[in-house]
Amino acid sequence: VVSNNTIRDMKEDGVQLKSAVLSSIIGNSIINCEGGVLLEGGLDTKIVNNSVNGNYGGGLMITASDEILIAGNMLDSNKGPGISLCVEMQEFHFNFEGAYGPGGANNELIDNVINASTNAAQIHIGEGCVATVLKGNVAEDGEDNQLLIDNESPTTLISSDDVPNFAFTRVGPGHCQDSLSRLYDFATFELENTTLADCEVACGIYDKTDNLVGFEISPLACICLFENDYLSSEIPGTLGTCPSSANVCSITGTEGSGAVSSSLPVEEDQHCYKKANHVNTDKVT
């Protein structure tokens, strides 16, 4: 078990495991290393709740590994892909040997947040990956692909209640604003230990109306944001359009309309996510 370490400024990977079975990499901070985490030839291993930032050879690199759980990791400003699965990494990673081959099966990527990966996709699923599950991941919608799936990779995309991965992308801390810096009407759903997947489900079901613009997440609530004038009442379950399952709605003093443009960093523990109308998903040809 590799857990709760701060690993930084190394001229090699922060964590490197080969032929690991029933291993765990949990709760580490890996900063400014050659690469974040490199796992080759792993089986039934967990890579969970790590913070991986500013590394030169990519964030999480997993190859020739089966039944790996990659969940709840926060990745920011890594050169190369944020998370790569079944991908040969020589282009970004000098220590990558590739002796195990590029394949892998039955791996899960759940509730990971990837921002500012440079010169590569936020998540890259390579050839030879079989039965990969992606659920509730959030990736920056920048110049490079949010999700890149190579040819001949039979990958399964799964997300709760048919809400796809990357239906929402992070804008920044605080409240969401439109292009005129106006706040949006909202419906609040109070939850315990709120996760991004919870908010994708709670708010995503209202996307069918085309009036949902995004959501804000705090430790104890999902706040679904709507086009101006869509909500017609503030009391849940009345004749208006405030959802009956919401705790409260607000339509007072908020005239936000159109796509989310920016965030107002007022609350430190609250974050703004916009609806991604066009998911940037490509395949190599």
C-alpha cells in the first residue's frame, strides 16, 4: 500500500509499480515529478483519491493491467495525458519500457477530475483496452481532446441514469455566471457527501428540456442551474416547475441566460460546472 504521502520534485515517477497484484495507491500528493503514477502489468489494484499535479510525463499511466479501479483522483497541469490506459507512452515518458504490451481489460475510471493536461488528451484509451468503464468523470474542455479512444478499443461508456461522461465541465470556484455576469435561477438538492456523479444524476435528468445550463456543487448540495424564466415557483412540488424532490428553488434577483461563461469565486468550497453542449470525443483514424 502506498498511501498519504507527499512526493515531489523527483526526476522519476512519483509512484512506479510493475506486476502489482492487490495493491493500493491512495491519498497521495504527487507534484512536479517525471510522471505521476506508472502501473505496468497490474492486477486488481486501486488508484484512488490522489492529487497529481504538474508532472512532466503525464498524470496516471496504466498499461497491460486488468481490473484496476481509478477513482476520485484530481489531476491538474500535467504535461502529457491526464489519465492514459493501454497507451504506449514513449512520446511523453522517458522511463516507460513498454515491456508488458499496451493491452488491459475490465478497468474502471470513476469520478476523476482532469484539468489542464497539455499536448495530449485529458483521458486517452489506447488500442487493446477491453471492457473499460467510464462513469462520472469530468475533464476540461480545452484545446486537446477531453476523451480520445483509439481504434480497435472495445470500450464501454457507462454513466448513471444515462448521463454521459463529460456532460458537464468545470468552470471554476464559486457561482456560475452568464456572459453578462448574471447569476442563474436554481434548484437545490441537499445530499450527504456530495460527489460529481451525484450532481450529474440530480441535475442531468432535467437536461431533456434544454433549460439546464449547469450546476454548482458544494460538500452537502447539488445546485441545478436553469435558464431565466424556466422555474416558475420557489416552492417544491407546487403548480410551478420547481422540482418536487428539491429542497428549495430560487427565482429572485437572478436573470442569467444562455451558456455559463465564468464563475464568481465567492464560496471556497463551491464549484461551478457548465453543460457541455458539444463533447469533444475523437477517434484516431
